[in-house]
Amino acid sequence: MRILIAPDSFKDSLSAAKVAESLARGIKSTFPEAEITLLPLADGGEGTLEAIKGDLEYVKCMASDPLFRKIESKYLWDEKTKTAFVEMAQISGLELVTENERNPLKTTTLGTGELIANALKRKAKKVILFVGGSATNDGGIGMAAALGYIFLDKKGNTLNPTGENLNFIHDFDYQPTFDLSKTEFIVATDVTNPFYGENGAAHIYAKQKGANPEQIDFLDKGLQNLNRVLKKNKNIDLQTVAGSGAAGGLAGGAYAFLGAKVVSAAEEIFKICDLETKIEQSDIIVSGEGRIDSQTWNGKLISKLLENAKQKSVILVGGSVETDLSKQLNIIKAYQIKTPEMTLDYAKANAAELLFETGKEIGNLLN
């Protein structure tokens, strides 16, 4: 039997690669004849570069973290096609700031722009920007600032590119550092949130980045203000662009300032990893993520995987499973590694062993 193990990461616990390896070891222990292919996946957030790396090379460079501190970061580079794969979580991600430091009024996507600038110095023909796991809510003005944009208040003063200054943008100038028209820009995201409003970047995601209710309202008004300025200067209404609210509005900023196309991160990653061929070559697929719940069906990785694997039997493994799977006809079994008597901290700390044990059960089921 040919088994494709294609999970997402278990957030705050294990990378997708470690999840796949743990399940594979368990399956092999009870079903040694199984032919197993490992295909760690990602949805555009942390772990995306690891999932798509293959034979590509990492390019390391210094860039600004969410609080403007210079640190070493990296992106993937394909020399043959002159394509850069940039994961914003590597430099503008929530994991780079402590809980006490989390404040999306003060954070910036400047570092993401610096990684893109480094790729443009290499004459990149295409830049694929994976957004997710951000510490930011700056509408992408930090990224834009690294590429020649200057944001001005009513008096013509230059504004620091942070979330709190979105409200004070009156105009912007552009002093080209690169000819952006020579590069194709793609933004890959797993969400469809609008730029602002009750389902927008601030109201849905800023709380987990450290904002209180008053700050969330302030950030939302700031995104509305940036959109007004963009309407006036570029005739662009980001509120009409699905997914523009991803990563604190970075996706919208990339659309407006770079002319980027916004696409599904899962589908982009499937293309890069040649998932379609690997599904065809498999008899059964094992996938999963840390939490399988109602959000899973809103364009998340597992739902996209199931769309691509309609003719195959699928087994799901989650840290927890909190959704009705009865309508997913090709799911033959679902496992959750956290039992009711187990604490979440214990499950996270012991996920590799728990997944190994689950793998043993899957091996017994399929053998």
C-alpha cells in the first residue's frame, strides 16, 4: 500500500516535517510493508519555507524584526527561475516578539520589505510572498517603505511605518529603488478577510497580536484611512480585494504598492510540491493539523487538500478534532492525540510520541 503523509504543522508544538516523521515511524512499526511518502505542507505561515525547500538554497541576510531590531533572516532562492520565496513569519512574525512586547501599534513589516529588496538586488523575476503568523497590523507600509515609499502626515513629515501611524497618513511619495515592473509579485494567504471592518485585519487578528479593544478600533480606522489615501492616489480600493486583510493588511499593501496578485497559499504550495502527482501515486492519504475545527473548512490547508483528493481515502490526525466530518465522504477515520484527561500543555510537549502511537493505530487499521 502506498501512503502519502501530508500534514500541516501542529502550531506551537511540531513542524509539519516532524509530524510526518512521527506518524511514519508509527505506521512502519505495525505495517512494515507500507510504501510511505512524506510531504510536509504549510498554509503560508511558519514552516512554509521548510515545507517547500526541496533542492532550493537559503539566502541569509540582515533585516528588521517587528520592532526594528536587526537580526539575521532568510528566504529561499531558485537560481534557475530567479524566483524568491519569502515567508513573512521569518522576519515579521509573532514568534519574534515576546508576549510582553506584542503590540501591533508599534510593529512593522519593514523587514519583509528588506528581504524582498535583497531578492530584487539578485534580479528576481518573481517574488512569492507567503503571509501568515504576523506580529503586525501596518497595512504593508513597512514593506513598502523598504522599497522606496515614503509616508507623509498633513505637514509633510515622514511617518515611521507602524500600525499606529496609519491614521496620520495624508499622502505618500515614491522614490524608486528598483524597477518593480520587471518583477512578478504573488501574495499567498490562507484567509479571505477584507482590509478593514468587522471581518477585517484588525478586528479579527489584532487581539492575538496584543491589541486591546480600543487599539483594535484605532488600527481599523487606520486601515480605513490608508485605503482612502490609496483610492485618491492610486484609484485602488483594497476593500474589494479578497484576502487583503491577511497579515495585518500586508497582503493588501503588496497588492497596492507592488501590484501583487493575491492567491491561495495552500494551492500555491501544492503547485510547488507537485501534490497532484503525489496524490495520483498514492492509495491513501494521511493529513492533519493541530486543531481540526469549523475554521478548517474556510479555505484552510486540509480543506484544500481534500478538494484535490476527492477520489482517494483520507485519514485525518489532529491535536484535537472539534468539527463534524460526516459530510466529508472520503475521510475514513479521524484521530485526535489529546485525550479528555490530558492537558493541552502535555499534548503539545509530547506530540511526537503521541503521533507515533497514533501512527501505530493507523498501521494496524491499514494492514
